Amino acid sequence: MKVSELVEKLGLTVYSGRKGLDREITGGYVSDLLSDVMGNAREGEVWITLQVHQNVMAIASLKDLVAVVLVNNLEPPESTVRHSNEENIPLLGANFSTFEIAGKIYQILNP
């Protein structure tokens, strides 16, 4: 499934990184600890987090993640938006808790 399809199915907000919306999702990872994501997330995954600072995009780029989903209507600062656009990694917003969005994405990816 493409990131754009996930956005459409869940009504996610696209804050930035629109050039990466056509990337294929292979799975998901949930964590708010950057070191945990660095050690355990895999290429092609969507990262679900409440972290909004620009280091999130650095980790997403390092791990070749296809998108970052911010939970609980959190909005990223301009520095994070700018980094997302530079890396072409979509930065998405969800009107769901971490638990809810993780379950929804899991169901969509594993019908």
C-alpha cells in the first residue's frame, strides 16, 4: 500500500513531504524513543510517534522510513516540516491516540 492510500483511508493530515506519498509501506513501528527507532525500525515502515522535533526526520531518513505519523493532533514545528520536505518523507497528522492509529494501520496492512 502506498502512503497516499493510507492518508486517504484514515483521513490523515499531510503536513509536509508530499513528494514521498507514492512510497510503498512494508509495515509500521511505534516508539517515542529515538534510540529505539534507530535500533529496531526497518526500511519501508511507517513510524508512529508523539515526538515532533526535527530529529525525528533525521532518524526517519537514516532508517529509510516511508512516513512519520504524529498522534493526538500534534503539529510539527517549522524546522521539522522543512526537514521533512528536504528528505521527501511525509509527515502526517492523526486525530487518534497512539493505540488507535497503530491498530487502524495494522488492520489496513494485514486484512
